[in-house]
Amino acid sequence: MEKKSCDNCVRWICGIVFAAFAFCWLYFFQRELLWAENRFLFSDDNSLRIWMFNHHFLVSLALTAITLLLAIPGRLLLRFKRGLYACNYLLSAAFLGVITGYDGVYVFGQDLTVWIASGVFMFVLFLICKIVASVPKSEYNYRPRTLAGNLLILSLLFTITAYLGNTDENLHRRLRMEQMYNQGRYQDLLGYGRYEEESDQGIDLLRAKSMLALEATPKGSGIGDMLFRYSISDPGVLSRSLKKMDDTQAYLSSCLLEGDLSSFRDSINLDEYKTLPCYYMQALVMANDSLAAARFPQQFKDQKESYDFFRKELESLSGENTQFKANSTFINYHESYYWFYTFRK
């Protein structure tokens, strides 16, 4: 009777722990990915797509319920009991990972290596559990051993889900940013992931477009104050994207990204500005532009002093390699155009 009570307790614990994991995985960790996946799957049904977006909690609950229901055929097919009962959730864990494998292009974005590795891992886990189940067991510490065995298996199943699902941090950040951009929340977008050292081409472009959309005079010139505060994964790709826009500020920024100070200097109209954006002024200081020095004397002087300090620091590192110089000046100057221009990719 005691064993039967313990077995029922283990079943409930496994169910509760797995349900909690499944819901948290869907509701918190895969929120943006599920939104994007729904937008892709239901692109022809706008009302359903909007409903699912606005009711993410219910969608997560429904998918969690489906995941738990898959434990029923798992229990009938695999027939694990007691300390190995959690292995009946093998199909549920695989399902949870498979439905969150969207990579921004394909619903099932897992590559062949992931499929093979996951399949082998699940088969080996199943085989080991079957071998363990066939070995006679001592009655000593029955309850603790039963609970520990199931928790160990659950942790392995969670690993399978995470491996099959898409955990690309940049993708999740970009999907979240796309939502903000579509909602016109440009300041929120620019604050999201502000200090992350990694980026991708999509994130770079979303940030640049948000900077261009901010209120400024002239319109779009906010990009000249913000562009180099962020990590840029590929300046060349971002530059080409900005050049395709019919926008003067986008073109000026593309010149800075390419390090083309001559074209930047020839294209900027100083009469449009009451105060020059800091990166524009830094570029003109590097180009030793006399018109900018005459029109904005104090601003030019301040940036010239900063640039001179940067050059002196580089001179003191003259015997070191480029990477060492970049690392040594990173803390003080990595958000300046001087640093970007000197060490751009």
C-alpha cells in the first residue's frame, strides 16, 4: 500500500514539474518566437493571428495541456514505472522542443545535425532506462531513490527540449524588437538590449531605422547621436541597407560606417543644424573641417580635445598590436566614432 501511494505521488510530482517547465518555456522563454511563428502560420487569417497575440497566456496553457496529453501514449508505449516514470514524458519533451524550433524562416528550423543528435540522445536515454528497469532493486531508501531518479530524467528531458527549441538570443531579441518597431515604440526598442555585446544584421537595421524615426531636427538626425553606442555586427551590410533608403541622414550614416569621411563631408549641409549630432561632429573633427570649426566653435573644440586624448593614448601603445590597442582603449572610447573608425571591422 505504501509503495502504491509513493508511485501515485511520483506521478503527480512528475506531472506538476513537467507542466511548470512547459508553461514557463512557452509563456516566458519562447514568447516572441511563438508570436512570430503564429504570424507566419496564420498570415492569411489576421483575426486569428491577433487573437493569439493578445491571448498568449491561453495559447501557452493550451500547448502545455497538449504536451501533457502526449504523456498518455508515452506511458502506454514506453511503460516506465516508479523511479523511471518521468521517461514517459519523452514524447512530450520532444514535442515541446519541435514546436519552438522556428528560426525566422522555417517552422521546423532545426538542422539535420540537431535532429540526428536529438534522436540518438532520446534512443540512448530510452535504452538506458529499460536496462535500469530490468535490474532488481533494493527496498532501501525507496522513496528518495525514486524521487531522485525521476528528477534526473526530467532534467535530461528539459535538455532535449532546449536543444530542439530555438534558444538563439539574438533571434529572440530581434523578434521582440520587431514587435516594438511595428508598435512605434522606438525608444523602448533602442533601450532593449542596449548593453549587449552581440548583435546581428536584423537588429542593427531595426535600431538604425528606429533612430531615423525619432523626433529630431532635421528629421532623422538622431541617428548621428546614437549609432555608435551599440554593437554593430556588420557595418558593411548596415551601410548598404541605409544607402537604399531615400533619406539624407541614412546616407550620411552609411558614409560614417564605411569610413568615407570625404563623401560625408561633401554631403552634409551644416545650415540645417543648430547643434551637430556628436558623431557627425567627431567625423568632421577627424576630417579637420574648417567650416564646422567656424560654425560650431565650442562643440568642435570639445570634440577636438577628446580626439587628441584618444590619439595620445594610441601613441603610448604604438608598440602593441591592433587588438591590444582596441582592448586598451575600449572602456573610455568604444562609444566614440574615433574608436569605431580606427578599429572598424
